[in-house]
Amino acid sequence: MSLLKSILKKDCTKKLLLFLLISLFLEIFIFNFRFFESLTFKDETNLSISSYDGIQKINDNTYKITSSSNYIVIDNIYKKINNLYLDIDSLDNVVEYKIFVKDSGNKIYYRLPSRTITNSIKGSKYVKLNLSGNAHKLKIRFKYYEDNNFLKFKNEIKINEIKANVIKPFEFKFLRFIIVFLFISFIYFIRPNCSLYKYKLFSKDKKNKMFNSIVIFIFIIFHIFLFYNLTRINNFFNNPNSMNQLEYNELAKSFANKRVDIDYDVSKTLMELKNPYDSNYREKLHNENNEKYLWDYAFYNNKYYVYFGVTPVLIAYYPYYMLTNHDLKNADYILLFLVFIVLIILLLFKELCKKYFNNISTITFLLITTLFINGSFLLYAAKRPDLYSVPIISAIFFSILAIYLWIKSTNSKNLNLNFVFLGSLSMALVAGCRPQLLIGTLLSFYIFKDYLKDKNKFKYLIVFLIPFIIVGLGLMYYNYIRFDSPFDFGANYNLTTNDMTLRGFNIDRIFLGIYYMLFKSPNISLVFPFINKILVETQYMGITISEPLFGGVITCNLILLVGLFVPKFKNFINNNNLYKLSIMCNILAIILIIVDTQMAGILPRYILDFAWLLFLSTSICLFALFNNINNFSEKVKHYIYLVFIILFLASTLYNYFLIPVDLSYTLKYYNSVIYQQIANTIQFWL
């Protein structure tokens, strides 16, 4: 209670009440300004449909859209229209439409931007118009979906009522009010010179320890809540029905039947193809012969295999299947490992601070940790919890766990061999998740460098290597019985968009990958969700596998510039091994970009492979800077904190605004109500 009283002291309580009033004012008068504006509108009018085309009328107010060039016409208006009320429903709750207008200034129809109506969101049925003088004619066109089994029901709509110049209802969105209040309060509590910075991460003071326990507990609970909701937000990934999303479950069933291939009939076409990896020709013949094959599985010697790392199956999917006889959802696995990553990064950063930066404040510690979690693309994996993210998230967790255990093993004059062994075992398991991330093993050189001259160095080396040998032999045997080679993981045999067996290494791809992965500027607009996808454009005369991106990691997280200038922080880091480890993190990140670009292509999820290394390097530099913050004058300290907070907020907001943005299986279509609720809550000006 004394801690709570000290935090919520009289002045602080007044500030919180002020923030509450500001949030209330914003919610009532700013976020609802369209309500107050509509009070001035005159001449409310019911509008009736005069004609329609590309639409079949079923009964009084029910219509079926039959063409993409459909429209309804509202004729002979000839009056000022300030807004429209469109009470239009559909069976799937969402109606997308465009308005075309003839008015006093335009005798020919001109088009207005697209809008969306969601039945359950009242505000979405109102649209503000800014026409040139009086409206003469309105034409409304609805989005048409190709007539297939999944989407055909979307083409049936109910036009209940259309009105003009109506009063838009006042909507007090409590969640928005709370979020604004918490955001303003958060800014206040992390502002430069805030008294909360006096609480240190390592302090023997009882009140300080209590503060640390509370804020770290809140930090963990918040991220569990965040990742839980993100992994549940998209219905497609919670109920996947495509075989390529079930690969690990299929492999678990194969293990249960004492086999390593997938029990699925191979098409006659695939068996007869001389080159089954020629994607276009393979697709053409299967369509002609009305046959199917397993997409993105490895195909070798007329059998299907899973080429993704086997570790997740051994530690989770297979045991779960044997215990429950049910499939383990990828979303559940990813949720669990994202929580593990939050916990282990807290432990790793605490260990680093304990060893090298013990003057760090708790708030600064958590802000830097938050930067790592948000910027490492973990939010992307959470909101898109598909099969492809499973091995990458697993590899990141085991890599960070290994680094933590190795650093922890160095806390005494002699290495703690238990931690060395467990760290090596953790890193060895990375080879069974995402083999290229095994490159993180190189960081161990700088962790153990001071022990290389120790008289026990050979004993240390043996303990360090044993887990790699054991796991390596197991993986080599697994590879051999599948692909006749202990060193072949099977990725080149996958049935995907190109022939991976002939992909090879081409230097021309390198700079393309580095530019788009690191330095491409984001495509930002004023239309929700504000961040738009970026197509990979190239004149590379060959096959470049790519998916749209959202911008380079560095240009979208400018805080990473700190990590790029590690030499500037050498005196602050004050430990040569840690300094070189920080540099090595950046080098390994570049190597992983090159490897991914050459082996597979330029895809958003590959950012997960290397972003954590860039943020680890940056985090070390930030810890070093703030550990020595008292060496600066008060004015310089203020500006350091100010710049840090601005960059922190820019990175955090960017990564949070990426949540509704996606490439395929989008939230907009697989949970359109949630998507539109977010859009309507943010875009109060519509």
C-alpha cells in the first residue's frame, strides 16, 4: 500500500484525473464530432431506388448481385445532401460498396472512395458526403464475389432503408476511451525525468523490489493477453483445413505408425513426371488430368515428406497426438512459444544487466524489452499463426535460451558445465527447427572467449560439443532414411512455386534481399489500415521468389540505427567480448538475409530469422547508454531520453498498426467484423 501511495501521490493523482478528463473530452467532442456536425443538417429525406442493373430482386428488400458492374440508382434528388444512412445488410454481415454521383458541378458520374457497411456496427452505415452543390443522381455499386461455394452467399443483400441528411448517433466507445487514457498515462510515466526512473532493476530496497515485481508481472500478463488475442483473431488459422497447414500433424501421425513419410496417395501424373519440381508444368498436367497433389511438401522417390524441422513434432505435435489422438493447432503452439520467448528474453536481458549494466532502471529495462518483442516481428507471427511460423518461432526461442544459458554459465571463475550443456542442447535443437539459425552458435565464441585459455578448456569444449554431436547424429540419421544423405534436410525437394533443386546461388539476388528486408521505406497512406503492402520490383533476369512486404526492418524501426553504430558505444559497453558479440549479431543478421534470399526468396516471415539479432545488438547498446546516463549533464540526459521515447513510440505504433495488415488469409475477410470494428474505432472522422 505504501508503494501504491508513493506512486499515486497527490500530484500524480491530479495528473491521472486530468488525463481522464482529456480522454473524456476527446471521446465526447472530438471522436464524436460527426454527431454534433449532423445536428446542423436539415431536410432529412427518404431516398428510394429508381432503377437497378446487374442485380436480381428476390422480394421487397432482398437482392442478389449477379454482376460486377451492378448498381442501384437514386434519381431526381436535386437537393443538398450532407450525409447518407445506408441500412443495408448481408448474410455474412459485411457489404462493400462504391458511390457514384452527378451533382451541380458534374453532369457525368464521378466515383467516391469505397466504403464498408458492417451490420453490427451502427457507425458504418453513415457516410459523410462533400458534393459540389446539390446532388442530382446517386449510383451505388456493390462488390461482387465470383460464384463459388465459399463466397456465393456474400452476393445476397437486404436494402432496408436509404436516407439523406440524418443525425448520426452519438457513440461513446468505452474501449477507445480506456485505450486513449492508458496511452496518455503511459506517455506521462515514461517521459524524461519521470520519478519512476529512480526505481532500479537491481536494488535491495524493499519498496523498489515490490515495484519491480508489480511492473514485471503486469508486463508478462499484458503480453500473454496480447499474444492470446492475436493468435485467436483470424478464424482461418484457428481452423485450418488445407493440408499444407497440417504438415506437422500429418508427420506426428506418421511417427505414430512408425514411418517418416506422409501417408497420402501420390498422383499418377506426379509419379510420371521427369521433373516434378517444375511448378507450372506440374500444375498444368494436374489440372488437365483432374488430379491433386500435396502443395509445399517434399517429394522424393515417389513419397511425400515434411521438410520443415522435426524438433516441434518431437517436443509437441507427436506427444500431443499420442496423448489426445487429436491434432495440435499451430496457433496454440505459437502462442505457447511466444510466451516462452517473452519470459526468456526477460531472463536474458536481466542476466546481461546483472553482469554488465547493473545501474539500469526498471522502466528503461522494460521499454527496451518491449522494443525487442514488438520489433522482432513476433506480432506478425502471432496474428498469422500458420505452419510456416512454427519452426522459425521455435528456432528463435531455442537460440535465445541457448544464449541465456551460456551467459549464465559464466557467472563464476569456472564455467557452470550444467548450463553450458543445456545451452548447447538448446542451440542444437535449432538445427531441427530452422537450420540456418544454427549460425547463432558463433556467438558462443565471444561468450566463452575468456575461458579459452583456461586449463579446463578441453573439458569445457567436450561438454559444449556433446549435445551438438548427439542431436546432429539423430538429424543425420533422420535425413539419411528420407533423402539418402545425412546432410540433406529435403528443402530443395518441396513442391512449391519454383524448382528449388536448380535454384543455386546468384550474387545478383543479394542486394535485392538486403534492400527490401532492411531499407525499403514503408508505404503509408491515410486509409485504414494505413500501412500498405509493397511489391518487390526488380530487373533481375531470373526467378525471384517474393511476397509483398511492409517496409525494411531498419527504416520502419529507426531505433535500430543505434545498433548499426555499435563502435560509437564501445566505451559504454565496457566489455570487449560483449562489444564484439553485439557487432557479430549485426553480421549474422546480414548473413541470414543473404542465405534466405538465395535459398528461398524475399518473404515477410523471413524477417523473423534475423530481426531478433538486430534488436539484440541494439538492446545491448541501449543498456550500455542508459547504464552510464548519469555521466551526462541533465540537459543531455533529457534529450537522450526524449529521442529514445520518440523512437520507441514510432517503432511500437508502426508494429501495432501492422496487425490488421496482411497478404493472404487476411483478417478483413476471415474475421471481417473485428477488422471493421478496429477500422471504425480508429477512423472516427468518417
